[in-house]
Amino acid sequence: MDETTRWRSAAGLVDGYASGALSPVTVATEILDTISAENPRINAYCLVDADSAIRDAQASADRYAAGRPIGPLDGVPVSIKDLLLTAGWPTLRGSELIDPDSQEWTVDAPAVARLREAGAVLLGKVTTPEFGWKGVTDSLRCGVTRNPWNPERTSGGSSGGSAAAVAAGLSTLSVGTDGGGSIRIPASFCGIVGFKPTYGRVPLYPASPFGTLSHAGPMARTVGDCAAMLDVLSGFDSRDWSAMPTPTFSVADQLATMSSDLTGVRVAYSPTLGFGVNDPVVQANTDAAVDVLTGLGADVTVVDIGWEDPVWAYHILWFAGAEVVVRSFGPGAADKIDPKLAAALQRHRDFSAIDYLDATAVRMSMGVEMGALHESFDVLVTPSMPTVAFEAGVDVPAGSESPDWTSWTPYTYPFNLTGQPAITLPSGFDRDLPTGVQFVGARHADATVLRVAAAYERAVPFATLGDRR
């Protein structure tokens, strides 16, 4: 196979299809062959449907031959996180509680429907921990998903299959979900771009049991591809009561016409949010990323967010949702799930309706504070993760004083509480493992976040795993 094909961006593939230099069928075939050869090493896919993918690719090739491609993702290989309904394939959510033969799988989630309408080539489903409950990706049903940079390390989670597939060149794009960092955690650990849009920008159906914490969004190897995918995923869907109207402009088209000059862009830099602790190389790489923004003309101010860790409020909201999920499977379900999930539900169950309302009040207060901050600043910069990927198959790093995944993800879940757009980008390496920097924007300022991210990417091109081979 052409080894370079798997590492091409979506934009590069589409250009090749349009010129006739590439064929969607050839590209899909080569990536499917690569999945067969390399997926056993990292365990990113839980389902691959080669026949369906080739049919999608042939339909795309026919459109290009007729001069009628549908759009910027026509013929682009995409994987789907196995929390999202996909017609024709079972959605097992990493759980042995779900019988694949229990129903006919005939419904597409909104994100999947939009990708089909855009002509994407759907390769298969990628792994998630059971019900997406934690920040690493392993499950009783699917086993451990590993980091392509070092299979002894975790891919992160809960969109770990998505991140691993994209980072390893087994998928050009993937759609993930993020209820507490589940796009940004694995994207940071695997050295790719992951974007959690403003809540409601990408519709969800069925409604997440984790309520308004949960987002869906794009994962890619470039900011431009993330923007193009966001344009597709953002189509309104009436099945989501909180869905925003379809945007009237293309973010990807906007980025293509913008320079890297960030003069006038106001950047707030918080290395810890007031309660995080970073590895030295993570801190150094984040400082260097901020220096890049300064060099591009941005006005950078170090700020003291001064938050006390809101994790207690997040736990109430998150584990209330997890309890609802497990309880829906009837008596005895808790005996059949991931034992660590069962233990977490035992730890986080003694709260009342008043506690839930208090937790909601905390997130509302945080949203007000961030709204005030963004009156003075366009983006907030933090590390994406305080450390690099740790050992695969465990929930927390060695020596952790807490069994909860939130103990090592201080910069992700706060922005699920506030519903803001947040993107993670590669910021460098530590011990040959990627580190990430996070840019956060005001609610509905997704385009601003992507603009700053694109400028940073042009100044510091990201090294992919393909570049290291």
C-alpha cells in the first residue's frame, strides 16, 4: 500500500479525489488493510464493516467521476465511537449488558446521519469504556485500548478508540463524545486534535443520561479537518431539544481565509486553574505554546482563576447519570458491569436532591465567572492534561491517592460544567509521549477557538506518528 495515504488529511484526500490523483475506493481499501494489520496491536476498533465501507467509497467515487461531490468530507474515512447509534451496526456501549441481537439497529444518531449525508466513508465502530464512564478506555466486552505511540500506555478515554484510530492512521477522522474530557483526554494522550464544541452545537440523540454535561465533537490530526467536520456535525436535528440552529457560515471556509496574525486577540493563561499540578515537561511545553501565541501577536496575560476544585459537584451530576444507566438494565445489572464502575457508584451515591441542586448551582456560578472572564479575554489557555499517558489497563496513574479518574483530569471536566468550547492540540513530547495544550472560548465562540488553534498549528506543525516512522 501507499504508506502516505493513511496519514493524509481529509482536505488532502478530497483534493486528491477532485484531481483524480486518488480514488475513495483505493483509499478505503488501503486503510481497511491497515486496520486488519495493526488494530490487534492497539485495539481501537470493536467493529469493522469492510463491505459497507467499500460501498460508501464506491458511491463517493461515482460522485467525483460525475463532478458532483457532496462536500468537504465526501469519501473521507471516518470511525464512530460505540456510544452513538449507527444504522446497520449494534451500539454496545462497551457493555456486556447489551445484547447485539436484542433489536434491529435501524437508527442513526444525529452526528452519524450528518456524516452519511456528507458522503463520508464509515469504517466501523471504535471502543469506549462501559457507557463512557471513565477517562481511560477498557471494558469487559472489548478489552484494553492502547496508545499508538507506546502500546504499554493508555489511549485515554472515553473516546480512546477514536483517538487511537486517528493517531495510528486507521481512520482519517472520528466522532467522539465528551462528558468530562472524553474527547480531549485521549486526543492529548495520543497527540491529535480534539474539539468539544459549545453545548448544543452538535445534536445528540438519544439524550445522554449525563444530561447537559455531554457533548459530541470531531477528532482529527489537523485543526482544519476538525473545523470541516464540525461544519458537517453541526446540522440541526429536532430529536435533540437543546440543539442549536444550523450555522449560517462555514468555520472551515473562514479559517482558510484567515492569516496567523493574532494581533488584538486577548489570551488569558492559567497554568493550573487554581488546583491542578503539572509535570515539569507539561508545564514547559504549555509555557512554550503560550510563547508561540505571543509571537503571533496575541496579548497574553497570566490570570489566577482561583477556583477550588469543583469535582464534588461534577461527581454528583456525573454519577447520578451513571446510576440511571445501570439501573435501567434491571435487578442484578450492577453485578455484571465493570467492577470499578460498580465501586465508583458505591462511593458516589449518598447524595440528595438538594445536593444535586447545589451541584447545579456550582456549575451556574462557574458559568457566570467564565462569562465575565471572556468579556476581557477571547480565549483561556491551560494544559490539556497535567501528565502524559500512564500505564494501560488501569484507571489512575501509579501512586494516585484517589481511585477516581477525575483526580488526574483537572482541566477538562470544569468546561463540561460550563458548556464552553474547548480544543486540545499537541504541544510537544515528554519521553516520546505527546503532551497537549487546551484553548477554551466563550460559549458560542467556537470559531474564535478554532481560529487561534489554526494559527498555532501553522506556527508549530504537529508531528504525527507517521512522521516518526
